[in-house]
Amino acid sequence: MLRYTLKRLGYMVVTLWVIITATFVMMKMLPGDPLKSEKVPPEVRAQILKQYGLDQPLPVQYVKYLGNVVQGDLGKSLSFDGRSVTDMILEGFGPSAFIGIQGLLFGTVIGLILGSVSALKRGSLIDNASTFFAVLGVSIPNFVMAALLSYYVGVVWGILPPGLWESYEYSILPSLALSFPVIAQISRYTRTEMVEVLDQDYMKTAKAKGLERSAIIIRHALRNALIPAVTILGPLAINIITGSLVVEQIFAIPGMGELFVTSVINNDYTLIMGVTIFYSVLIVGVIFLVDLLYGVIDPRIRLSGAKE
Amino acid sequence: MSASKNLTPELFQPAMIADSAKNQLARERVGFWKDAWRRYCSNKGALIGLIIIIAIGLLAFIAPAVSSYDYQTQNVKIQNKESFYGDHIFGTDKFGRDLWTRTWYGAKISLLIAFLAAFLDLVIGVTFGGISGYFGGRVDMILQRIIEILYSIPNLIVVILLMLIFEPGIVPIAVAMAVAGWVPMARVVRAQMLKLKSQEFVLAARTLGASHGRILTKHMIPNVMGPIIIAVTFAIPTAIFFEAFLSFIGLGIRPPEASLGVLLSEGADVFQLFPYQLFWPAVVISLIMLSFNLIGDGLRDALDPRMRK
């Protein structure tokens, strides 16, 4: 297990290094110039370039940037009066993480319930409805879902606020919008797995022992059906991170998504680089954690994973 | 004992059967593809998906051409008209552009991007995965390490970085998505290659002196076609979604050009006032993604029955 963890950790570091280097190279290749639009005298221009360290040769800039990133310093924003990019990201990360984690939670819980119910009542109305819902969930982009929720629940019915970020109520609709693909995937996996588990001999044993139906389902069936659901948590978490970029736009939430879109519009290189690197660390980290989690939950995966 | 006495030589005459009848098979021979097609047709959802995609494809390529409106001509007199206003079936947008024409034109652009991206995925993935799986040994080792690194770089990051330096357009978007998305295809192909290359018919071909190129193209590729087709089918809805996503955050196709992503983004801006402007493109993109998912499921069951769930 330790060897496997170390190996994965090594890959993670190499991956992040590749991403940081690629981001750096691409930012230098970009045709635009943050100072081009404003007419500045050459002396002022040189002064600004010096202030941001842009007058030094590229390799020097690169090594310096790499060193700073490792220490968590992502530089200063070019468009927001030299504010620290790290601070801006941490500020935006709060709301994003909140709706993201809440969305994952909503999705997992609803998906597990839907999946188990449809496995237990195969062929029933609930089963068919949840299958239909699962197909819709993977087919309708979550930002369309977000707009629909905001319009119907927020504007037409007025149950929850359709946008902005003030109190807890404001986080429910965005989280729901993000949770739709999660519900769809989790319920599908749980159903398939549950149907298989219910046919196993140990289910008969449990029934023969005279256990309560609820105990059988929760302790024996659901627990074993959970493993494949965990295996897709990684891709689902990434799906949520991607989705939050646009869902935040629709609900006007001051999170990472908004930060990223503004940085692209403003040609704010340091901010773009910072957000990109932050997203990479987040995604690569999530994949790493989920991989380790499999090993903890299901020793069979650990063994086959270590052998590779 | 008494029965044996009744056996006369006349009983042992050869039967009188015509040559043609001898060669007749009980059932018509069914090839792999025909069999797969029969299995595919027995799946109702997959068939409906195929019909919807054909219908949408035809509309996307024909509707903008025969429409009396242009996808970008603005008309200030008829801004934001509801659906079914005059001959504007889907209504008009904030510049008075006909939404029917724009939606189908956008669908065409989105489909083009998706197909191109899936095709590029296919070319890169099959080449890389094929070489890696077929040659094995050190070549495979090096290529697999490269893949492992690439695989852990998030698609989102690769596409966004590439879109920052590319000019937005159909080809750049497709290329960016292919660069980010070919790795799963390469993995599928490699796994299949590893499985196939140790089988007897490949050994036989090699013993008979067939070149690497011939073995790859004549023996290996046709046998991995099934999984490849399935992977391509699932790559298309992903590409459609990614295009919409990119256009939505301002990195994809730029207005006044249209794609489903652009239309969704424009529709989302005004959906609280004019929900129909979001509704139609949303219906079209959802139908496309739904159909490709259904087709993919159907193809998986038809081409690779072992993967059936």
C-alpha cells in the first residue's frame, strides 16, 4: 500500500510540474499583451514590466515562477491593482467549494436512494421513472438545468432565490443543478450493482437467519453495492468542478468560475495561470484521494493496482 | 437375431440427393456486422436514438440552407418575438435574428466540431494505442509512461490552455478537444491489441511472412473495430457538451457565429424574460446528447455482448 501511494504521489508531482510548465509556456506564447491596450510611455512601461519581473530572460522568469508556485505564491493580478492571486483564489474558492461539495452530497444521497429503490422494485413505475431520469441527467448539460431551475423554482414559483450569494438558501439551487449528472450516474451504478448483489447466496443466508429486511438491505446489499459507486466519485467530482464554472455564471455566484471567466476576458495572465494551476491541483488531488479511497474500501482493487 | 436376416444389400444404397442440395445450409450465413445490426435493431431505444440523430442531422444541414432567413442578418423591427411569430417558428432573438435558422445552423457547427474531434481522437488514439500494444516491450513501456502522465492532466485544463492561444473556430476547437481526449481511445486500442496479438491467427500470419503493416491493417484493426466504434460514439456527446461549455465561458465559437453553445449562452442571458430563446437550443442539444448516448449503449450491446450490463 505504501509503495503504491508513493508511486501515485510521484506521478502527481510530475503531472503538476508538466501542467505548470505548459501553462507558463503558453502564457508566454499568447499573442495579447496586458499593457498593449493602454497607451503608456516607454519609461512607465519598463517600470511596470520590472515591477512584475517581466523584463528578465524567460528561463529566469520560469525558475522564479516555479519557486513561487511551490511556496503557494501565484503572483499579483494584472487587472485588479496588483492584488495577490492566491488571496483572490482563496476568496472565490469558498462559495465554489460549498456548492460543489453540497452538490456532490445531494447527488450521492439522492442517487443511492433512487438506485436502491429501483433495484428493489425492479420494473415498477419508480424504476422506470428513475431510469428515464438517469438518461436525462447525463443528456441535459448541467448549465441548461441550472437555467431551468433558476427560472422555474426561482422566478416563476419563487420558492428559492434565483441567483446571487447571500445566505444558505442561495446555495441550494446551484447545488441541485450541479447534482443532476451525479444523481444520474450514481443511481445507474447502484441499481446495476444492487440487482447483482440481491441475487447472491449471502442474501439468502441473511434472510434465512431471520434478519430484518431493512437490516439486510442496508448492511448487506447497499454496502456491497456501494463500491462501484465510489469508483466513479473521482470523475463525478471533476464533472462538478467543470460544471461549477458555468453554473456560477448563471446564478451570479462570486466563486472560482467567475474569477476564471473575468481573467480570460481581461487577459489577466497571472490570474489565468493561477486559476488554471489551482484547478489542476484540485483535480489531480481529487483523483489521487479517490484512488486511495478505493484501496481502503476494497482490498481487491489495492492488490491489482499495486501489481500494475 | 431374426431382424439381421432382413437386412438386404438394397437397404444400403446411397441416397439420391442432388449436389446443390448437399451444399445447402440450414440457416443463411450471418456475418458479424449483419448479426450486430440485427442485435442493434432489437434495441428500441438505440433505434429511436438513430432516427432522432438522422432527423436532427438533416435539419441541421438543410434547414439553414432553405430558410428564407440568414443566421446572422439582424432586423431591429422584430426583436425578441415569441416562438411561432409569423414564419419564425422558434421566434427571434434580441437582434431580430431568426432563431429557427440560427438553431439549426448552430447545431450544424456543433455537430461538425464533435465529429471532427471524434475523428481526430480516433486517428491519434488508434495510432498511439496500436503501436504501443502491438510492439510491446520497451516501446510500450515508454509510450505507457507518457500516457500515464497525460491521463492525469485534466481535460478541462488542456482545452482551456489551447483555446487561449488558438483563434476560435471549428478546427481549433476540435483539435483542442482531440489533444485533450485521445488518451482513453489509445488505452482501449492498446488493451485490445495486447489481447489479440497473442492469438493464433496473428502467429499464423507472421509465420507466413506478413509484414507489420499488413498484420496491423488486415488482422488487428478489423478485430478491434467494435470497441473503437463504441468509444467514438461516446466521444461525440462529450465533444458537443465541451463545445457548448467553451462557448458558454467565452472561449469557444464567438458571436455572431452560431453554435449550440453560443445560442445557449445568449439564451441564458435573457432566459428570465424570454425563456424560449434558451428552450429551443436546450432541447436540440439535449436530444443530440441523449440520442448519441442511446446509440452508444445500443452499439455496445450489439458489438460487444460481453460488456452488456
